[in-house]
Amino acid sequence: MKTVILIVTLSALLSACTAMSPVVTAAYAAPSDISQIALASDDDDETAAAKQANAGLPSVELSEELLFKLLAAEIAFQRGGWQAGYVNMLAAAQETRDPRLARRAVEMAIAAKQTDEALAATRLWRALAPKSDEATQYYLGLILLGDDLSEVQEVFEQRLRDVRPPSRGILLLQIQRLLLRAKDKTAAFKVMEALVEPYSSLSEAHIALAQAAFANNDLARARSEAGIAIRAKPDSEIAELTLAQVMSDKKEVAQSLQAFLASYPKSREVRIAYARLLIEENQYAKARAEFEILLKSQPKDLTTLFALGVLSTQTNDMKGAEQYLGTYLKVLAAHPEETRDPAQALLLLAQIAEERKDTGAALDYLSRIVPGESWLGAQIKRAQLIARNGNVPAAQKILAGLSVDSEPEKILLIQAEAQILRDANMQQQADQTIEAGLKHFPDNTDLLYDFAMAAEKADRLDTMETALRKVIKLAPSNQHAYNALGYSLAERNIRLPEAVKLIEQALSLAPEDPFIMDSMGWVQYRLGKLSEAEDLLRRAYQLRPDAEIAVHLGEVLWVRGQKEDARKFWRDARTKDPKNDTLKNTLTRLQVPQ
């Protein structure tokens, strides 16, 4: 099932089954990000600190003057005058010694992306509420955005001294995740080195150092520290995952993960990481076997069920795919607190039903997709299925009834209707749909490209070339436009040197595109360079065993006298696409018995 929906689903699968990542990157911290920075602490101590912080709030009378200052600050801020709002709020905090007002000044500065001002207000906040973990968290996040990390080192050292020994390893790992925010990775690594020195007997200390070294692009040190961590605690999943992360050779990574699982078969996170690696290497059957092991220990795990559904389609087990995806939907429905969108599973089930010619089931699955990211695509698919069943007007009515606001979505609907009409052999109406769309969106490259392809099919070469030249002008990096124009010239055996230049430009933009390789192979054939043509077409077919490429390769082989090989590729093309016009025309032109 090599369709767009499945490609998207596989991408989603890779995201869904990402194992715990030892290293987390972070960009500029938004207010919510900074406020969520948390370091391990003992529950009793944390509760006591919170009580002390609340008990330390000053008793401030809300006078008319203070109320005026606060309102003036908020109004100025709401109207875009962040500086006036910030200054007035900070002044009120200094006057009243109320940490809540200092916190509000911090929020104003962060919203305006003014790091220095936010840090100044945070220092006041900490001075006014020294027991506040929240103030410390903001303070750490803002310091890490600057160049001087000496201040945070002191804070971290104190935290490590204060925390109970059983929590110290977790705290070291949390500190390392925070240090990933630092702009100066070398300085962050030095801070981490100093922090872990008193705790070098802990496996987590070396994991943190490995992660810090990896962030600093010191792979040798990262690998060394990860090895020490594993030796200190051989069953540590995070140590194994860190070691796998710092290895550069995927084969070595796979061997390491396999060896760990052989010793510790119940290690769930490591098994997920191994399964993900197998997916990346297109070893779907092996990945499926790993997820089946995971399912035995947690039969209702949503990520595992979804992964098995997708991987079953990749191994052509459609019955298994339906069972896993059906169970996934049932478990999801039984847990309304889950925020996962069932759309991907429903789309895949609709696709499976469509392939077994069960249009009713496919439409039922699509109807269950609610408005959201996948909703528009599901409605377009509904229209396509209804049109394929012979009711084109009903399909058009569905598309016409869809309310969309953005230009890309409107373009998508125009293209969908045109494709439905083409599939129904209503080429003239399809062309009219594209032309009507171009009147509204004359510079849309997608519509221009579709219009060019329609003109090419009607043998209106000048119209096609004008449209493609416009696409190239509007989008110079659009490889498809160069390729389409170059291939059209090669197909007509005209202006071949120009065709070569166009296709070369397309290849420079997408060097591994098999269809562009096919075009280059075809133009080489037209130029009489049969050996070069064969090499290019064989490589293109290896990358994408498409019927059109098989037909071209077959012709080159036929002309070179390799007639049995040519027939083999033509048989493959007929199997893949029994109604392929290019194949029929080629066999007729070469007078090959059919």
C-alpha cells in the first residue's frame, strides 16, 4: 500500500513510537515553557516551602494610588506599550515588596521577548520570595538564555546539596536537560562537569555528562561517559538509550540494543527504540515482531496497537491491520480523556476497505472523522469514492458544500474536482475547472502546473510551455516544472539539447527523484546514448518500480537487442497498470506482438 495516506501514517508512526530521548533541544522559552521548568525536590520540603512562600506575602493596602498604577500598567501593556506597563508594574513591586507584582512584570517582559528586563524583574521576585520554587524556575530559564552560567551553577550546586540522596540522580538528569537551553554549549558542558564531580559514583552523573558531551559535539567523550554509566548500572534503560544515541553507525546501534534486550527482555523503552530503528531501516516484519512482544505486556497500549496496524499493512496482512486498528479505536473510545486523534486509523481502515472494493465500509470510516486536521482530506476522499461509484454530481455537491477559508484549501478542492472529472473521462470539464480556478488564483503554481499538463495531453505544446515557464519564474526551485517541460520536449524528440538542460536543472534540485532520472534516461535514449539511457533507467526503476519507467527501460533494451529482458519489464508494467497507454503505444510502434 504505497499511497500518500500510508506514507503520512508511517511518518506519524515514527513520531508516535519515538523512544525516550536522552537529549532534548529547546528554543527560546515562551512564558509557559519557563514556568514549567521543574527540578526534583522532596514532597514534604516542597509543601513546606510553598506554605512559607504564601505566609511571607506582605499585607498591602489597595489604595487609590496603587490601584491607578496597576490599572495604568495593565492598560499600557494591553495597548502594546510593554515598556510603560513593565516599568510601572516593577515600580509597584519595589514599592509594595509584593512578589506577585514582580511576577507580573516578568510575564510582561517575557511576552515582549525582552530577556534582560525579564531577568531583572525575576531577581526582584526571588529577593521578595526567596522560598518560591516558581521564581527560581523562571530565574534559571532566563539565565540559561544569557552568556554567564556562573549564577546557575551556584543554584544547581545548592539544589544538589539540599536534595535527599535517592533523588540526586534524577536531579542531575533534569539539570542537564535545562542546560541544553544554554546558548554556549561548551560553557554548559563545563558547568555539568563541575556539578557531577562530587557524585561520580552515580550512573546518572555519567549519563548527564554523555548527554552534555553529545550536545557539545564531542562524540568520543559522550560514548565514553555512556559506557561508564552502563558499567555502573548494567540494567539502566536510559544509559543504554544514551549509548545508542551517541553511536554513529546504525548497525552498531542495532547490535547494542539487541544485546541489551537479550539480557533485559522486559525493557520497554529500549524495545520501542529498537522497533523504531527497524522502521527507519524499512524492516517492517522485524519491527512488527518487536511490537507484538510489547503488546503482550500491555495489550491495550494505544501506541503499540497503532504501530501494529500500520506495520501489518506494510507486510500485506490487511486482516491483521484491521484487527489491530479496530482494537485501537475501541480502546481509544473507552478512554475519553485521551487526546489522540483517531483520524489516521480511520483513514487507513478506509483505504483498506477501498482496496477490497468495500466502498460502503470505506465511506463509513470516513464519516467518523470529525472536523480537525484530517477532516478536509476525508471529505475529498468521500467525494472520490462516490464519483468512482458512478455518481459524479453527488461528488461535486460534496466538494461544493465544503466551507474553507485558506487559499491552499481552496486550491486543493479545485484540484480534487478536476481529478474526479478526469477519472470519469470528462476531460473537457476538468480543464474548465482548472481554468476557472486560475481566474481566481492566476499565480498559483499548482493550478498552473495542472493546466500545463492538461495542455500537454491535448498536444497544445505552446500553451503548456507558457504555463510551465510561468511556474519556473514564480517558483525557481520547482523541479517538477523543469522536468515536465524537458520530458515533453524529449517525448516529441525536439529541442533535445534544451531538454537536457531542463532535466539537468530538475536533477540538481532533486537528485534522487526516480521520475526525473527516468526523464534523463529518456532524453539520452533520444540522443542515441543507449548505454547511458539504460543505466539511468535501471537506477530509476530500482528506486521506484513504476509502470512508465518499466516501459521506457523496455524500449531501450529492445533497441539494444536485449529483447527477452525488454519483454520482462513490459510484463511487469502490464501487471502494475493493465490499461497503460504508453505501454500499448510503445508495443504498437515497435511492432511487438501482444
